[in-house]
Amino acid sequence: MAVKTNKTHVYAVVNKEVVRFSCYSGFGFGQDSFGKIDATCMDSDTKNYERGMRDPGEGSIAIQLDDGNASHIQLIQLAESGEKVEWYIGSSHAETPPEYDTATDTIDLPGDRVWWTFEGYLNPTSPDDLAQDSLITYSFTLVRTSGVTTTFRDPAVVTP
């Protein structure tokens, strides 16, 4: 069965605390690119390349500002700080949040949902253009500094 996007949750570890960013209106991972290393022999009539280093993509996260939503304020503050954090995106299969162990500085990802994890920071931004009969929105550029790792659900905890 296909995985729906609704009920997908966005988390980050900020100051050794798991923060859930609620009521976001869009999220993009961005696409990675890779350098090309020319490995062509001089006597070849076709170029040959080896894959080079990863250049992590730039994604985005968008909100329709609700200044009563503490996670919206945290998102704006995180962007202003430029702090690089670990991001955890949990699929709609369940609602179990990740848990951060401060004693070991590790994260436990529940096995009942798919997880996409990466490191990155947000660029600060101003609100998007204002228009009549609309909401105040922010579209943050999410600069990934790593690739995205996918952790699939644990078959032992998945119920049919």
C-alpha cells in the first residue's frame, strides 16, 4: 500500500531536545547531485566518468504563521541562529515520536514508521509576499549538509 503524506511529522534535535514542528504546509528534501570525475582514457572516443563527491540538496519547509504555535516561533529562531541540527521525518504509519537519550547523546527511532534522517540548517527568511485575502507564510530554505538516510519500519512491530 502506498504511504500517504498526511500525518507525516517533522522533528529536529535542538539543544538536546526533540522538537516537533507542527502545522507546516509543505516540506521538501531537495535532491543531491554528485561531482563527475573524468576517467577517460586518451585513446577512447567516449568520455568515461567516476562518481565524485555528494553535494547535498537544498530542501524547504513552509508554514502559515501561527504566532500561538510555539514550534513556528522555534522554526524562525532556528533559522536566525543558523544552527546545524539533526532532522527526523516520520511517516504517516504511526505517531510515535523519536526519543533522545541525553546520557548517550543518541536518538531512538521507533520501528513503527519509516524515518528519513539528515543533518542541515535553515536559512533565515522574511515572510513571503503579502496578498489580499491570504495568510502570512514563510518558506525556509533547508540546506542539507548530509545525504538523507531512510530507515524502514521494523517488520516485528508492523501490524497487518
